[in-house]
Amino acid sequence: MIILKKGNYTYSVSNLRVVSCKMYMRWKFMIKKGISWLLILLAITMLAGLTFNDQDTSNTDLQAKDGILDLTGISKNEKVVALSGEWKFVGNEYVKPTDILQNAKVEIVPGPWKENVQYGTYQLQVTLPAHFDKLGIRVRNIWSAHRLFINGEEFASYGTLGTQKEGAVPSNPVYEIYFKPKTKSLTITLQVADFYNARHGVIFPIDLGDAETIANDVVKDVNLEKTTIIILFIFSIFHFSLYLLRTKDRAFFYSALYFFTLALLVSTRGERTLIREYPAISFEWYFRLQDFITYINAVTLFFFFVYTVETLVKRRTAITLAMPLILYGVGTLLLPARSLSFLQYFFFGYINVLALIIIGRLVHLLITKSTKIPRNELMILSASMISLLIFSISGAVDQLFFSGKNVLNRAGLLFFILGMNVFLAMRLINRTTEAEVFSERLEKATIGKDSFLEVTTKELEQPLYHALNVTKSLSAHRTLIEHQLLEQQLERLLYLVNDLKDFTRIRFQDFHIDVHPVNVQMIFQHVVKMHERTMEKANIRFYTHADSQLLIQADEQRISQIVYRVVETAIAHAVNGEVVLTIMHHDADVRIVVEGTGPDVIKQIAADETGQSIGKAIIEQMGGSYSVDILHNGIRFLITLPFGGYEKNLHNKTDYILPLPLPTLNDNLPNLLIVEDDVIHAEVLRSLLQNHYAISLAHSAEEALYTIQHKKPDYLLIDEVMPVMDGLVLTKQIRTQYSYIELPIIMLVANEYPTNISLVLESGANDYIRKPASKESLLARLSAISLTKEAMTNAIEHEMNFLQAQIKPHFLYNALSSIISFCYTDGERAGHLLTMLSTYLRYIFDSGKEGHRATLEKELEIIQAYVEVEQARFGSRLSVVIEIDESIDTAKVEVPSLLIQPLVENAIRHGIFEKEGNGCVIVKIEKEENFLVVQIIDDGVGMTAEQVAALTMGKNISSNGIGFTNVLRRVKELPKASLMIQSKLDEGTTMILKQPLKEHANVENYYGRR
């Protein structure tokens, strides 16, 4: 190495080369950057030149006065002038072009009609300068049908004039006329009719000038507009291509739509390139398209900003803000042309308001730094938005207030398009730089992860082998099922560790296999034996079609890992179906086909893509092939491996079917139903809890519902995630029939995110526990809900005792007094009343002994008994009618006891007996879908709105009878039940009780079981 010394510093030649290389790369980058900026400046200069090279005739100083325009004083350099200023105008009359209007009023051109007219005549007298020889007149926008006369001679006619809308035909083209005047004075007459637009009159200035200059100006303007349209279409295609490459970035999609709609908008305005190229387009569809594109263009730009700056506006708010423009745009497209033009002033202003909102939000985000967008991108975006606002406001003024061609309009659009593309380019560069940084970090993290897996798998492998061996040696001390479960899980972990080890070796390209002849059917038999319990519970039949002496060339340990994974996946797809193994010799290969199919087409279980890819890599290393086919009702694996010969002295074991044993329950313990589709996990839970509960298992929601219907358990343990119907849906369905107290539910959840736990509790679960759970945790949660159930049951018992205690002694005194009076006059009547009173009291006192529920038939009997006792006292003053839907079997329908009778009692005591004269109570019972609806209608004194509100809030307005608040509280505790009050003072009251319909085929057995 050559050493160079300078002063106190020493340099090596290698260091100098590195420094020189860095300086060279820096200079190269700066040159490229300078060239890029130079090209951008040239592009801006060219576009600006194209934009501002034509003459803006709207700013001419020479204006017509009182219908006369004298051009004799203009210089020879002025070749084109605008016929702006005061034109003579007569409204609602078509004046002959030969008549000179002298006493008529004047209208400003360009500008709207001051008078509220729909047709009329313009006239302007022009004195020409000496250098105007051959003339040209350029007309850009006259609303709408019109005829143009010069010195009484017709030069142009578009549309059909009329005095009524029915006879007029609109037309609004851009055109030029060329002629040589016979005199130096012109009388220009315009007959105009407009029944279609909110803005009537000459919209843009009419240009008059040298014919050649006018023609050249038209060519320049048309070419400029076509160039702009082509550039916008190119931008649209480019941005859409970026969107296809990155579909997640919706901003490119909306920017592509914006440039596309902007190109269409430019083609329909200004020089109207679209109508020039396609003159056959009708007035109707041309202006429908023009108005539709105008507002949809603003919508696409608005959504571009929304998706570009995520914190700008919430998506739902953005849709709400854009909806008026969308509806108005669609309306202009579907309705007749210009029929909604009277609203355009509002919507042009609304577009500018949206632009101000965006600018305000961008400035706020820029100042507060509350967005992830880099500061340079946000600044360019804000500047582009300001340019757009200039374009929008000047365009609105141009369209609404007849300003003519506007330089600010063009400048705002130019700088917005440039700024928008610079922003997107900078954004793409920033994202690319970020991606490169993240790629480097990811590569380093991947290397670290692979190293960690390599070390971890080595550390885990030996302890797992030891645990598996110890388990096999302890088989005599455990039951067969427990031994199989423990051995299967340890072997599964061992295969997983081997997969991780192979994965890291493949990543490090340090993968070696030991290939020798292997009997693959023996491996399958071992794996199937490990899954025997799973197949029993899932009702899966296993068939083999193979030659037991067939050998393959493979690594025995690794082929065992692959077979385990293949069989496990096939079983997952074959519930209530079959798994078929076929092994056959074909030429130099052995084909292994494993197919798992079920009877129904269900949602496919996601395959372990990582495990499948590892298996495929290992099989290919052994010289074979590996493929997976998803069937409409299952899955098929096809593995080919090199043929390894035949093995002697083995017997061919063919098809066999595994039986499905039925579970048994221990009636001396509380019944716990475990609903879990994972058979292994369900068996593990059974083994943990079987000494404390009588366990029954269900491996699907359908099986769980069947078990609950035929033998209701005391508690439920449900897994949150299951195929077809998950745990949340199952719990909601159970809650339609059983309350929290009747059937407590604990949900097994995979995570404890607040949103997930909220969904679990909202579905109707009493509690939850995260899996995998320990035995102690499970017993603690089950004990907690057991104590809660017991406490709530005791509380209900106390409530029923309280209800019984509320029976007023004076009711008994009055009833007994009435019965005693009948003893002297009508002994048979007195005996009947004693029977009714006895029935009433027995029902009241025994209501807490039958689970607080009764049949509708029993509830109606107690109502009848109560009514007869009350009628004995009040006679004909009281009549009660009970109407029951014929489709309701009162002997089977179940209702809470003492729920309907108190409502009837309140209707009689507080409705009928407090009014003068006779009264009637109607009890109407109907079936409404899956609900029982009970209406208690009385024509008593009724209640005020304040009293109804008090009752609804749970406040008793009287102390007689069984309190209404108790009834209301019990209704609120019933799942999906409700109680509604309708009442008017002096007209009566209606109470509507609605509860889920419950029917039992064998009511006596049902109550006996409880």
C-alpha cells in the first residue's frame, strides 16, 4: 500500500480512491438533478407560451356606447377588437334587421339580460377603421338559438327562433364568418331566443377583426386546446398505470379520473373541440355531458385529496360533502339539458367552499404537523391547491358573470397540473426511498429471525424427544385416551420443531437429507393411529388402497413430518366424510394420493401455506413432486417419490372404518356442555374438568343446539371460532330461548382485544376466558358463574315472596265478605266463589315452587278465578272478555308466572272501578312471528301523559294490588321482551306485553324436570 503524507495527516491510496469515488458519484447526481430541473423549466416555459400567446380580447379599452362602436381611432397594429359594451336591445320582440334601433334600451355585452325576457334583438352600429379590409367575426357563446345579420343580410343562423318554448329549437355552437364589407360602417343585428338556460344573452365577447388574423387566432386556440387535451389524457393514462401497479394507493385512481374528466371538460368548453370534431352531436346530449363532467370533475379532485392525505377528512364525511355535487351532476345528465341551470350559481359556489375547506385543512396539518405526509409534499400540495382555487374562482366568475377569457383561469390550471404532478412524483420518490430503507431493515431482521429459529429449534428438539420417551414409558399409569392425547401433542410439537429446523436450513442453503428405502404405509399407519381419536369424534372413515410391501426412496424422519401434516389437513376437510389413502407403483415412481372429502360443500379451511411450502421443498430435495388440489367438498394431496423396491414378510392391511362411540354423562355432577370443533382441544378440556362436571362434547353449533334441546346442560363452554356457525352466532341463537340465569355461557376466546370482548359480551356470554386456559382458571370461572346463578335464583325467590306478600289483606276481607253474603242467599254460588278464591291463593303461594314459569293455560285460569271473585262484589259493573288466537296451544305455551294477572288486576282496579258506570276489560292474546303478544285493553278512567311516563320510568302511581314496577322490572329481565303503555284520559288504557314464544311438547315432564 502506498502512503502519502501531508503535514500532520497521512492518507492511503485506497482511502483516496474511496473519497474520489464518492465525489464522482456526488457530482454525477448533481448533474442529473440539474438537467432534470432544466427540463422542468423548459416544459413550464413552453406550456406558459402556449397558454398566454393569444390576445385576451376581453380586456380591450374600447367599448361601445349607446349601441355605437367607433373603431376609426385604433392603431394599425390592432387587428382584432372585441365588440364589447352597450348594445341596443329590445326584449320579447324580433326586430327586422333593416330597422335601426335608436330609442331602445341598452344591454352590456358580454352579460345577462337585465329584463326578465326569453327572446329579443341586439343591434350594434360599428364604424370600421381604414386598415380593416377583409373581415372576420368570431362567435364563442350566444344563448342559444340566434340569427346574425350584417347590414340587413343574414350571415349565420343556428337553431330555430320562436316566441314559445315549444316552437324554439336551441343551438349553441362556436363559429367564425368571413366577408368583405361593402361600406366602412356595419349594422350588426342579433335575434336571440333562450328558453333553456338560467343565463340569457351573449356569454363571451364577439370578436371582430382582420380575417387572416382571426383565422390564425382560431387555429392557435384550437391547437392549444387540442394540445391541452392530449396532455391531460397522457397524464390520465400515466396515473392509471401507476394505480394498476399499486392498487392500494387510491389517490392515483382518482387523479387519473380527474385528468380524464378534465380533458373531457376542456373539450366541451372554450373552443369546444368535441363539437368541432363531431358536429353530429346534438345540443341536448352535448350540454348534458358538459354539465355532468363539470361537477363530477370536482368530485374526483376532492376524493384525490381525501385519499392522498388520510387525515384530511374522514371517508364518511367526504362522501357526505361530495354527495350534493354527485346528485346534481347525475341530475344534469338524466334530465333535459340546462333544466337545472338555475342551481348552478349555488353549486359553483359550493365547489369553491370545498376548495377552501381543503386548503384550510392542509394549512392546519402543515402548522400542527399532525399528518404522516412529509413536509415538502404537504407544502407542494398546499401550493397546488391554492392554484386550483384561483382556477376555480376565476372559472366560476368566467362562467357565471360573463368575464370572457380569463388569464388567471389558465394560469391557475397550468400551475395546479404542474404542482399536482410534481407532488405525485415526489411522493413516489419518497415512497421508493422508504421502501429501500425498509427493505434493508427487513433483510437484517430476516437474517436475525432465521438465526433465532436455528438456535431455538436446536434447543427445543432434545427436550421434546425426552418428554416423548418419558410419556411412552408412563403409559401404564395413565388411561389409554390420556396417553394417546399426550403422545400425539408431543409428537406434533416435535414435528413442528423439525419443520422450523428444516425451514432455517433451507434459508441458509445448508439442507441435507438421508435417503434410503422406507415403507411409507407403515408411516401412514402410525400417523393415523395418532389421529384415531380425532377421526372417531369427527365421524371420519379411513380407507387404504396400497401394497404393504412397497418401498420408497426417502428420508424417513422428514417423510413422517410431511405425512403427519397431510393427514391432519385431510382430516380437517373430511368431517362426517372419509379419508382415502392410495399408494401405487408407476414406472420409476411411487404415487401417494391422500384425499379428504366431506358430504357437504362448506367454507374451505385455510391450508398451512408455510408448512405446505416446506413439504414441497423437502419432497423436491428427495427427487419427487408435491401438489395440492382444493376440491368442491374437500382436498387432495398428490406426492410422487422414487421407487425403492419391495419389502418381504408384511401383510397387506386394506380398508377399515373407525367406529364412533357415544358420550356418557355423570348425573351426580353438574352438566357441562363443551362446544369445540377442535377434537383434541375438546378432549383436553374434558380431561381437565371431568372430575368436577359431567362433560358432554359437541363439535359443531348444530350438534350443540341438538344437545341443548333434548337435555339442557347446566353450563356451556363455547369456542369463539368454529366453521359454518361461530360461537358468537351460536350464543345469540341460544339467548333467544334461554336467559343468562337459565343457561350461563363462558366463551373461549383467542384474544382479549377490547373490541372482541365487547362483541363476545354483547352476543350474550356471561363471561369469557382466553385459550389455552389452565385447569385452575377454568374451574375458577365456572365456579364464579355458578355462584352468580345461585345468587340470582335466590334473588328471584325473594322477589316472588315479595310479590306474594303484596296481596292486600282487605282484598281477602272483601272477597270473604262477598262469599259470606252469598252463603245466606246462594250456597252454590258461595261454594263456587270459595273454589275460585282457593285457586287464586294456591297459585299465588305456589308460584315460586315451579321455576317461576307456568303455562298460558294456568295463567288464564288464575285470571278467570280473580275476575269471578271481583265480579261477585261489583256485579254487572265489570265485564271481562278473553280472546285467544286459535293457533295458540295454551297448554304448551310457557309464560312467566304472575306476569299477565297483575296487568289485568291493575286494569280492573285502577281503570274500571275508579270510573262511574260499567266497564269492560279485553284480554287479547295473539301470535306474531316468534313472539307472543298479550294486550290488556280497558275503557276506564285512563291516564295523563305524565302518569304514563311515570309508569314507564318504573314509578307506581298507586299502592293497590301487585305493583306495576315489579312487573316492569321482570319484563326487562326477559330476553327480547317488552311492555308498552298507551292511554288517554277518560278514554281507557292499553298495555301490550310482547315476549318470545316458548312451546314445550311435554309440559308436565318439562316442569317435573325443573
